[in-house]
Amino acid sequence: MIKYIIKRILIGIITMLVLITVTFFLVRLMPGSPFEAENVSASMIGTLEKEYGLDQPLYKQYINYIDKVLHGDLGVSYKKGISIKELIKRGAPATMSLGIITFIVSAVIGIILGIWQATTKSEFIRGLLVSYATLGVSLPNFITALLLIMVFGVWLHLLQIVGLSTPKHYILPVIAQSFGPIATISRLVKTTYTEAMQQDYVIMARAKGLDKMHISIRHILKNAIIPVITYFGPCIAFLLTGSFVVESLFSIPGIGKEFVNAISNRDYTVVMGLSIFIGAAIIIANLIVDIICSFVDPRIKLTN
């Protein structure tokens, strides 16, 4: 276990280095200067670029940035003049709270719908669940968000569509973000649960006269849930990155909104700093998922 964790941490460090390198050079391919604005002269832009070291060759800028990151310095926003750490401190609570709630809702409802689809004898209900699963994986979350805003916010005036100041504000963003993951999880649970029900140990448990709830939880769900848990890592990544558009649409003061604004404003340091933060969160989430899988099913050996 320890050897596996150390190996994954090393792989994570290499992944972060690749992420930083690719993002660093990609953002600098964007045309224009981060200091371009109305009533700002070319000489002033040149002075600002020199002050922030943007007049140096790219390889020197890259080396200087890596050195700062290794010392825990993610830089300062060119547009706002505040540190990236402060931006993350301000935006992370909203993004993380929205992501965690969405993840819990997606996991619980997705598992319930998947089991329901695998066990129901009603063709009508099965058809509805299959239709939802197909629609959920096909419809982008920004389309879902726009529809929810128009129906429940603009037309019916039932729910709040701006910010996250109260629990009521979470309803529409969570629905918009969880619509797709619920469909994916339910389809995955349906497949694995159906396969588990046909295994010999389940047939034997039924022959012994064990309670249906006991068989469902102890024998079927325990084995069917493993592939679902492995999906949670990519699901977390989707919720973090997918929140960018959702946060912008609902005017949520989170990391996603800052990231979108930074790209529009060519604010290099903000794009870099938030990419590092999100990348680290995804790497850690995938490592935790792998470890959880080994505890749920001891037959899984974390030695690869």
C-alpha cells in the first residue's frame, strides 16, 4: 500500500509538471498582452511587461515560474493586483461546496436509479429511466443550466439564479451539474448490478433463504459498486471543470468564474495558478478513490 501511494504521488508530481509546462506555453500563444486596454499606450504596456518579466525569453520566464511554484508562490493577478492564493482562498469555498453537494447528489440518486432500473419489472419505468440516462449523457450541462434558468428563474420565479448566498441558491446549479453524472452513474450501476445478480454466490444466497435486503446490500451492491467508485475520480474532475460554465451562468463567485474571466482577460498567472490548484485536486481525488476501492474490496491489490 505505502509503495503504491508513493508511486502514485511521484506520478502525480510528473503529471503536474507536464500540466504546468503545457499550460504555460499555451496561454502565451494567446494573441495580445494581458495589459492591453483602452487608453493604455504601447510604452506603458512595455513598461508593465518589463516589470512583470514578460519581456524576457519564454524559456527564462518558464524557469522563473517553476522556481516560484517550488517556493509556493503562484504569482499575482495582472488585472486585479492580488495574489493567486488570495483568489483561490476566495473562490475555493463556493466551488468546493457546490462540487461536494453535486457529487453526493449524483452518487446517491445515480445508484438508486441504477438499482431501480436493474430490478424493476415494469417496462414503462425501465423505458423512462433509459430515456433519462440517454438524455443525461447527451445534454451538455450549460444547456441544462440555461433551461433551468429560463423555466424556474425567469418564467416561474420560483428559484434563485444568482449567487450561492442561501441553501435555496444551490438547487438549480446542483441540478444543472448533476444531471449528466446521475445518468452516467445510473447506467453503470444498472450494468454492474445486473451482472452481479447473475453470479453463483447470489444464487446460493437466495437458495439459503437470506433476506432480499441482506442479499442486495451485502452480496450484490458490494461487488457492483466497485466500478462505480472508480468512476468517482473522473466524476470529480468533471464537476470541477464543468463548474466553470455553470458558475458563470449563475454568477457564482467561485474558481470557475475566475478561470473563465482570466482566459478572456489573458491573465496568465491566474490561469496558471488555478490550473495547478484544480490539477492537484483531481490527482488527489483519484488517489483517494483507488485507496477506497482497496478497502471496499480487499481482493484489489494496490501494487501496480
